[in-house]
Amino acid sequence: WALNLDEYPAIHVISNIDEMIDKVVLMAEVNDHLLFMSNGGFGGIHEKVEALLTN
């Protein structure tokens, strides 16, 4: 099936881990809770996001 993303401005398609990390860090606010679910290390996203948010 195809999804017309122009009809859903809140949906963001991200093609790589670094772009996703940048987007998460920009959108995160104080007291937000982040949940990453994956079946592997997911490119170290957990540690990278935590490091950027604590600096």
C-alpha cells in the first residue's frame, strides 16, 4: 500500500540513524520520556541520544 505523506504532516520518514537522532534531540523537551524499541543495537541510538541530551 502507499501512503500520501502530504496528507499527514505529523509523520516524518527518516532514512538514517543520524538524521533520526538529530530529529529526536531537537524535538525532546525537559521531562519527556523516550522509548526505543528494536531487536538489536540500532546503531547505538540509545547512547548517542542520551549523550546529546545530557550535554
